[in-house]
Amino acid sequence: MKIRFSNLPESSRKSSVLGAIFCLLALLLAVPFAAHAQQYSGSITGTVTDPSGAAVAGATVTATNSGTNATYTATTTDLGAFTFPQMTVGAYEVRIKHASFKEFVAKGVEVHTSTAAEVNAKLELGATTELVTVEATDVQVQTVSAQVGEVVEGQQVRELPLAGENFMELVTLSPGVSTANSFDGFDKGLKGGSDFSVNGNPYNNNLFLVDGVNNNDVGSNRTILVYPAVDSIAEFKMLRSSYGPEYGQAAGAIISINTRSGENQWHGGVFYMGRNDKLDANDYFSNKNKTGKGELRRNDVGYHIAGPIKKDKLFFFFNQEWNYEIRGASFAACVASAAEKSGDFSQGLSCGAAAPNFTNVPASELAGPQKLASVDPAGQLLANFYPDPNRPVDANGNNWAKSEPNKNNWKEVNVRGDYDLSKKHRLTARYTRDWWTNPAPNGGAFWGDSFFTNVDSDWAQPSHSVMVGLRSQLTDTLINDVHFGWGWNAIVTTLNGDNKQIVSQLETALPNVWPTSKDKGALPEVGWGGWGGLTPYGSSQTIWNIAPYGNHEDLYTIQDNLSKVRGNHIVKLGAFYGTNAKIENNNGGTDRPVLQPFDGGVALPDPVGCPGPTPGSTTCTGIATGNPLANILLPGTATAASPQMFRLSENSIDAVARVHWHDFEWSYCESLRRLQRSDHRARDASLPRCRHSSCRSRGQLGAFERYAWPELCLDQQQQPCHCPPHRHCLGCQRRRENSCATRFWSVLYPRRSRYRRKAVGYGSFRHQCLR
């Protein structure tokens, strides 16, 4: 069930918070080179012609943001071309003025992320006080660049039924995308996974951007830092191939998200989406383990509000969202009985375990043939990692089963401000904070955890994303955009569980070989290489818990984007600098003792030496009983007649890994604008009497250059004389009483095509009026 109330039109733009950095950013405007590393804005480009198709130079073009009234100005070149580079995403009204022509107005021009919107205007003769208004089309063919990608607008993002209110599912809508089995477009935080390949590239080669700020967790590069709430997304774009040199740091796809900004009108909305297990049937595993139907409850709620602090000057956007989920999962296993964990194997054996061989155990340490008089304290603590049986052995051989409520909670706060310092300078700032938590029990969802609940971990992943940017229109043809970004992410695990105190007790009973300050408060690993536990007890679940463990990363980036329009050329210069740090508990949190309780870990020659009862002993003197639980329960004190000794290993490594690296990238791109024109051809004509419309009003003839736009022939009454394809104007004379001009002026009917425009002169739109 999903309910959403909102009164939102569309507009938006980049993001961030950190006003103090504004001074630093402003200094970069004086740098002789500019940067163009992650292009997250759009552009407007077009050509202005007169009724004959000749270029109109010197026309004034203004683009006004419909939501904020921010206005930008440009002037057409000698070729009639204009470009507004690096424009804020949103809807615009484009006005074009020139003397002797009616004013041209295009409304609803949509600017999308990393996309050029085309506005080609054909001006009509008349007074500048007259208007010619057109409505821009929503669907345009991308002709300005060769990049391949798809745009999903903010309203579509909010109205699509995205599972989990997660934008990640949008990536699956594009061609060339292949998701791995581990791809998770529903969950967020550490449980989410962006494992998808685009056009055959590795899944960890994709780059996620939020308002141009790197949003990748650089540890695995398969998870992201923040998940922008659907209410905050102005636009989603995925560039799949052929993107420009301004994009670096990735060889796969570029997933760029622009967040929403405020407008002159107040907007707000609230939504709720929920589901409940009372409407669900029982699943296979719950039936098999007879644990009853697991909980499945999901509640997503959010709201947003946006508007002006000062009209036409200062705007804000604020939103919050909460996702609360309880997803019950059924687990079953075979565990040792309470009697077995106390050293009494005389009451029966669980899990098909072998009866322990106590032949070599001194009689003083036995209370019966299959019962120990006392047990080793550390061994009993390790055995208590497993819970006690809670049911009779079922048909599957399990005596323990439980439905565990795996809880995934996520919330986000996002705030953005846009301040028009002047008509030429806009300052933007955004701050986004995510909180993701997965408290115990988590059903062994992550590495280093099991589904047993005596010792478990709480997982958390807080994240931050900040961006501060300044866009400046230095001249009508020179635009600069500089911005600073900071991304921060941490993975934090803390100890939890029904019987978590056994960990601190084990630190006293089984101290680390190396200083206890390394990985302090951690449970030792039990089994070969930490795997297997006390097999067959525990159904081969590992006796290990990753907590305490943590890592975090810091990503600082600064970039400057400079775009210059020169005639028919658009020049982009770019530089990018990033400094990154990854600080993590070393070796995945395995800096702790590893105990080998199987027979191979006791009573066998040890090639590296073993502290035996006599100096220089190279053989562990423990007793192999054939039962790993019995092996660890045998007393191991020095006063025992036969102390139980094990092979023990522990990594001698730095407890924390600190990795730092720096990136510097620069780019240069010069593109020649592609102009739309008809593929018209004309034979040589010294002085054709077909008149150019702009000359006709002055009673003058028009002399045309080669490859000029075609003109309709005029009959003797100055009325259009339409000739069929591949026929001369003279042909009209045969078909009509009023003949066309007597000069031979051959015109082919147009075939629409696109190709690069050549130099002024041959192949241009010029015409000359002759008296």
C-alpha cells in the first residue's frame, strides 16, 4: 500500500552545506585552468535564423528558470548559434529578440542532467513588440553529443512503484544492464548492493554521483554512501557509454542524481507506504521448521517542504524519510544439550556426534565412563556460544529452531539551499545524512556472524554527503562552475546477544597471545581457519563474531568547470582533485586467536613447536577424544595429570589499516556544434527573380549563394508558385496561367538531414539584397 500527497511542480539542481568553504572556492575562479570532472548540469543550445533560413547574428537570447526566475543571457554568433552551458536542471522559458523581427518565446524547455536541450528559432518579420510563442516538446532526439544514456525525471521517480522507496531499481530499466545475483535494489545501507554490469564492464567500475559528489563506498565499490530519498530527487540519469572526457574515476556507467531545489512557490508533500504479514501466507522454511509465520512489516513514511526564503533570491528544500522493516526468518540447527556442554555425555549424544574416547583420561578427572568430573572454564564458555535445544529432535535432525526478526531501519535528512548572489552568480549548498542500522539478531546476514543469538552483532552505517558550489556567468559566452564535495561513511559493529558476557569472560580465561589491546573484546575463532565450529554440533556454524569491528572513509573533492562558447565551438576545460582515506580494522577483524578443537589440533607433532610438559617438546600433549566438544572441555590446567593442549594461532598484524590516496585529473574537450538544416541544392543563377522574403518587403531582389535555403518561385502577381520535385520554376509556367520568373532557378524539395556546418561563405545561409 502506498499513499502520497504532494503539490509539486518540477525544478531542481545541485547541492551542499559548508559556507565557510565559499572563500576557498571563490579563489579558484582566478586559476588559469578550469575543471570539468563530473558534469551534472545540463545546457541549452540552438540556432536563430530568419524566414529564409539565413543566420541571424547579434540576437539577444535569455533563458529564465520557471521556478526561481533566475535569468541568463547570451548573444547569437555570426552563424546564428547560441549556447547556455552548465545550466541548472529544471524548466526554462527562452526568449529571442532582434530588431525587425517578432520576439520568439519557447516555453517549457526542459534541461536535464548531462543533456543539451535544443531550441532552434525561425524569426518572423515584424515589430519586436509582437510575440511568437511555441511550447517545447518533452521528447527530443539527442543530437549535440554521442553519449548514450537515459533520463528519469523527478516526478517519474516519485510516481514509479519503486520497491523499498529505493532509486536503485531505476538502473535496471536501461538496456545493456546485467544484474548479479547479489544485486539488491530493495534494501539500503550495508545490506543494499549495486552489483550490476553495464555493457560488460565489471560491476565495481560504476560511478555514483549526487550533485556531482562521489557517492561510492571505495572499500568494495559495490555499495554507496547515501541513498537520496525519492522526494529529494529532481532527476536521475544513467550514462552508459560514449560519455565525454569530463567524466573520470570510472570505466563503467555514470549514475548521476540531481537533488531538488526550492522555488518561488511553496511546495510540500507527505507519503506513506506499508505492508503487513497479516496479509501474507506462511513460507516454506517456516512450515518446515514449524516456527510459525515470521513477522514481515514495513512502514515507509516521509515528507518534504520547499519554498522561498526571499523571493527570486534565496530558496530552500528540506525532506526527511524513515524506513522501518521487520523481516522474520526461520532458522534451525542441531546443537549440543546442556548436559553435553557440562561434560556429561552419558545421557546421549546429539547431532550424530561420536562418543568421546576417555581411555587416556586419568580416572581422577572422570565422574563416570562418559562424564567429566570438571570442565575447562574457557572450553565451557566457547561451548555456550551455541544455545540449548528448545524442541525434540525433528525429522530433519534439528533440536533447535527459531524465527528471528531481522530489523532494517533507515532514515535520512536532507537540506538544500540556493542563493542568487547576483544575476550572474548562484551559490548552492546541500547536506544529506543517512542512518542505517541492523540490530541483533540479524540471522547471519553479514560476514563474521551466525544465526545463533547467544553472541551477535549490531550493525550500523552512518553516512554524510556535502556539496557547496558556485556557478558564475562571467560573460555571455563564459561560464564557470566550481564546487567542493565531501563524502563520509562508516561501518560500525558492536557486541550484542542473549549471552554476550561470555566474550569478556573468555578474555580472562583465554588471553590473547599478542597484547590484548589488539582486537580487544573479540570472540576467538574456533575451527580450522575459523570455520566449522564444533562440527557436527551447531550444524557447522562458525564460532566467531566480528564485533567489535569498524571502518570509515573520507572523500574530499574539489573541481572547477569552465565552458567557453566561441563561434561554432564549445570549449570545456576541467580539473579535478580528490583526497581519500580508508581506515579499517585490519584483515577483516580477524586479529584474534584461532583455536583448533578437532583431533588434528591435539596429540599430534607440531612442526612449529608446541609448549609441551618438558622443555623443547615438539608434540602437543593433549588427548584426542574423537569429539571436538569433549576436546575443549577436558581440563587444561598445569596441575592436571594430563593437561589438554591445543594448536593455537593468532595473526601478528597491525590492528588498523590506514590507506590514503590522492587523485588529480584534467580534461579538455572542444566540440563543434551540429546545426540542423535542410539538404537543399541549387544550380548556378546569376540573378534569379525569385525574391527573398526579407528583400521583398523593400522591393529588392535577392541574390543567393550556393547551398542556400530554397525560395518559392513567385508568379507575376507575386503569389507563390509551387513547383513539383525536380522541376524548374519554368515548369510552373506550363502548369499555370501566371508564369514564374523567366530565369532558370532549379530547386530540389528538401530532405531533412543533419551535418556539420561549414565556414561562412560557401554553404552558408547568407543572402544579399540588391536594388
